[in-house]
Amino acid sequence: MPYLPTVGASLLLSVLSFLPTNNAPVAAPPAPTAVAVDAPASRALATAAFEQHILQSYAQSGLVTSGLPVLVYREALIGFYNLRQQGKVAADQHVLTVIDFSQSSKAQRFWVIDLEKQRLLFRTYVAHGKNTGEEFAQTFSNREGSEMSSLGFYRTGHTYQGKHGLSLKLHGLDTEYNTNAYDRAVVVHGARYVSEDFIRQNGRLGRSQGCPALPVGESSSIIHAIKNGSVVYAHGPAQASYASSWLNLEPAVLAFGGTPKIVAGQ
């Protein structure tokens, strides 16, 4: 898990106490009064607003009880805004997919979220590579022929009909972690070994050759929802030592709100 900045950590601890226990909307703050504030205070307020947005989005999208850890969602959003800032994601693209490979393959560890409508669109199972681990994903690689999963941020590409039916190309955006995904044919597709029946019979989900394979009955709907330029973030366990420039907080804050008008009471 990347280092959580002091401002973000303190805000997370304070604001988490205000998260709703049902999916009720978060109340808007009172209208502020404008005053002059210096540059460091401006950055602190902008960061606080971004952290508050993360928590409000997490709650209002129904993620509190979805099994997606808030800090994994936070990483995904930081990367999403950084990618948008760098022109890697279109301004009108609001779909975010999160895979949490730190969880058991018996868990539904794949989520698709509409950030604009603040809705959880899908939650389901996803396979990891056969050389990545048994029940738990432990080892990751960007190497051709490794048959391992790759961590990091991806942009979805076009669809095609392959040996697994409708499939979706992925473009890795994380140097050293997943940039060979396209050439390795690491794609989203359906597979019969991704099912509750397989888990009951084998004690774990089936494994792929490195692809994030999905249940056959859901794969087509998910592929159509995330194709053509949306963001996918594959998070891994702490021992994977994933570190990425896409997880830098400051540029994500700027991409989220630009230079805000500083007001008291925010």
C-alpha cells in the first residue's frame, strides 16, 4: 500500500465517521464566506476537498458494503484523475473498473463504477494468472510468457471475437508493470472456470494465462460497459511492492478541481 500523505490520512480518519450506514446522500456543507488564504493553505484546502470527494463518492456509489476497501478505491481515483490530466483518458469517460488482487479468488473482487452517476454497475468474480498464485494472487509480471497477472492502470481498447467469445483489449499504462499487456494478449474475456461451481469443486477460482477473466454470463455486459477508453486499476497485495507515478496525489488534486477559489469554512 503506498504511503498515505498526512493530510489525506487525517482527513480520512475524521470524515469516515460521517459516512452513512445506508446509502443516504451526504449532506452538503454550509455556504462558505470568501477570504484571502495563502498558497500552502490553498493546497491544503484543495487536498481536503479531494479527499472529501473520494469519501462522498465511495458512500453515494454504494461501495461501503460492496467489499471494495476505501483505500483501494482512493488509489483508483487518484490514478483516474492523473490519467485524465495527462490526456490518457477522455474528459467524457466516467467509467472506472477496480480489481483487488489482494483478496481471495473466492471473493467478488471486481467492480465497475460509473463515477458521473455515482453508481456501482457490476461486482463479480475475476481470475488471476495460473503462475500468479493458487487461491491468492502473490506474484505478478509484465513479461511475455509468464502466465502471470499484471498490476497497475490500464486503458480499455476495442472488442473482438476470440476463442473465448467477445473479448476486450487492454493497454497497460504503468511502465515496468503492465506495458506488455497488449502484446501478451492480456484481455478481458469470459471463462467457465470463473464460477461459483468451480469454487465449490476446487476450493478456489480457476486461473487464466494472465487475463482478468470473468464469469461467462456477465462478461459481455461488462465488456460493453467498459470498452473504448475507460480506466481499469488492478491493485495487488502489499508484498507485490507496486509503486506508480499515477498514484501521486498532488497532480490528481489539480486535475480534480484545478486551482480552487479559496474560501473559509470549506
